[in-house]
Amino acid sequence: MKTKYLLFVLSSLFLLSACCSKQCPQGELTITSEKIDIDASKDAIADQAYMEYLAPTKAFMDAEMGIVLGYAPERMYVDTFECPMLNWAADALLEAAQSVCPQHVDIALLNRGGTRCNWAAGDITLGHVFKMMPFDNKMVVVTLKGQDIIDLFTVLAKGDAQGIAGMKVKFVNKELAALTIAGKPVDPQATYRVATNSYLAKGKDGMEALARDPKPWDSGLLIRDIYIEAVRKQGTVRAAVDGRMMIEK
């Protein structure tokens, strides 16, 4: 009985396969697609009932995001060279790390790609900080040898500026020309602690050397919350290009 049933199943599969092969002759499969932009022009097709349902939540969030944290007398911008926004963000990170980490933190490092917008001169709101740092990355501290840091910036020399604090770097023709921490050349054998974010600590964005510490110290603090507190504490937010990262091409 089992043998007959098995033969029946195999025969059915064979016939089905033959049928499909006739209906779908072998050859090239052509797929076409159309790009549909999602922008304000599509607002007309919104579900009005659902929009009304969300209206109280939207009003609450708009009010929260509009809370003023501080003031910037000048535009805070992100650039491919050393720039005020990256300097300010790295300084805020280093200050926070030095205040909460049980061990001394030497430098801070952030990626330009993680800093998502400029701030115009004027009030800085909670919404501005969320736009500038939309990710939930946490502050961590990695412990590295000086050679690891040299290797790291040898790779970074091939690209654009990053956010750094507590150190000075010079790139010439996409090569590392100078690297100092606390005013002294980096000692390849010495140990340094680097404040960064949990994304970069995994070696992302070409920063593989940061992942050489298998157990970074996790502060538990969101980078965004650190920025929020820094703006509130400073009140008037200022940052300038001070020569900490020089790029000569």
C-alpha cells in the first residue's frame, strides 16, 4: 500500500512538472519597475480618519520637539574638513566620558556620517538634536594601544574629516603625517582610552582598529542624550575650527 501511494505521489509530481514546463518555457525573464517618489505630493491620498486619530500624538510630539535647549550665535555646520559641528560633538562626548568613566579617557572619536544635519544660527531645540543624531547609539570607551590608534588614523587619512577631541591629526596627500595626544606624539606601546559610539566600536565605517578591544566599557548613555545635556548645560553653544584635524591635499 505504501509503495503504491509513493508511486502515485511521484507520478503526480512528474506530471505537474511537465505541465509547468510547457506553460513556462525556458528563457530570459524580464522584470520592469517604476520609481514612485514619496513626498508631499502624496499627502492627498492620506487616510484622513487615521490622520485624525494620530493628530493628538503629533501635536504632543511637535510640542516636545520644539522645546528650546539653547542658542547658537553662529551656524553649526558639518563639512568634509574640520568643522564646528564635529568639533563640538567630539568635545561633548569627551567631557561626558571623562565625567562618568571610572578610568581616565584620553580622546574622543566620532564619524562624520553619523552627524546628520547642520544647525542654523538661533535657537537649538530638542528636534534639532534628534535630527542631528537620529540613532540610538550609546557612548562606549575602548582601550587601545598607541599602534592601534596609528593604524586607525592611517586608514582614516584616505577619507574626510572625522570628529576628534583631545588630540591633533595631520593628513597630507591622504597619508598620516602627524598624530599627537595631549600634545605628545602617540607612543605605539602606550595604552589609550577612546570614547566613541557603540556603532563604531564594532569596527564600522572603516574603523576596524576600534574593534580590537573585545570588551569596551559601556556607559549606558545614549549619544543623543549626551548632546541634549551638553546644549542645556552650555546654554550658548559655540564651536570653532581650531586646527585639531588638518587635511592638506
